[in-house]
Amino acid sequence: MRKLVFFCLIPLLLACTNKQDICIQGQLDHGNGRVMYLSLLTAEGLQKLDSSVIRHDSFKFKIKKSQLTDFQIVDEPAFFQLSFSPDNGLTTLLKQGQTVHISADANNLIRTYRVQGPEDAVLMWQLDSALTVFAQYTDTLLQIYQYYMEYDSVRSRVENHYNQAVTKHTRFLRNFIQDHPHSFSSMIAFYQVYNQHHFFNEKDDAELLRMLTDSLAERYPDSQNVRYLQSRIR
């Protein structure tokens, strides 16, 4: 029986062993029977690559090198989006030969997912996790604000707490970018938005943007993402 189980597992273990393939796999609570979509995030927008029906709450996608070269992505990390719908998805960052394992609740991917894998994918998860904490806290503040709208003193305190939360999260993002200037995850950190609030501004934070752009250009001089950043420097 043990031999049978072992040999049944061999196809799964070999599914992403090509050194140039990217493998995205994982487990999803409440995902069985649902269709998950895999897309590539490019300068022109999302490009759908594949889809898969979740079976036994697990999924696996394999991206071949040719699929990336078709979009002029060579020897650099790329952004991949996993989603069930436009408002239920997450984005990870991987390059050729890497495998990431993701676990989440299919009902709310962005706020529940966890990652095991390469550094860039973990950094993207750290950004999303920090934004989730910020969002949950500010959502609570909004509820308090709306409930006590007629009380000036309460509204004032809520606004003060909100401003402190924005300052704290902005500081986290700035430190993140300074600590990881050679990762495209820092590009996501610079342009992170919540409820139409931009934590950084290309004009006011031009020095930070230039530092990030120069650092990425040093490592990935031919990257479309770098060329986009260079076009945004004023």
C-alpha cells in the first residue's frame, strides 16, 4: 500500500521540476469546484494565462518560459494574479524556476492568504498583510465615526487615530522600499492604494521613487517595469 501511495505521488512531485518553469500551487478552504484564473500583470494590463477548477481544495499552475518571453519578460521576476473574480484575487511575484505554495480562504483571498516560497513572493505577502491590518483598523474607525457623527469630540479623536494609522503605514512602506530596493515588490509598495488614498506621491516623493528606479535599473536594465518607472520620474 505504501508503494502504491508513493508511486501515485510521483506525477505530482515531477509536475514542476523543469528548472525554467514557474509553479504556483496551494490549498484553498471553501474552494472546491470553483474556477480560479491565472493572469500575468504587464504594462498593458492583465493578460490571462490559464484557468483551473479547484479539486479537493487544491490547485496548481505551471508557467513555461515561452509564455513569459511572448510578453518580452526574460530573466526577471513577473507579477502573477490569482483570482476568482475582479474583487477577489491576490498578486504574487516569481521568476523562472521558482515554486510558491499558497494557502487561503477562497472567499477572501487577499485578506487570508499565506505564502511559502521565494523571497519576492514572501515580500508581496508581507505588503498585503500590512495593508490588511491597516484596512481592518481603519474600517473599524469608520464605523465609530459614522455611529458618533453628531459628536464633535469623538469625530476629532477618530480622525486623529486615522491620521496616526496613515503615518504609521506610510513609514512601514518607506522602510520596506529602502530595505528592498532591488525587488519589484517595492514598486507595489510605492504605488499601494487603499480606498483611493495614495500613501506616496510621485512629485512629493520623487527622491524615493528615483532611488527605487535606479536600484531596479541596475539589476534589470531591460525590464518593462523599470522603463515604466523611468517614465514616471519628473
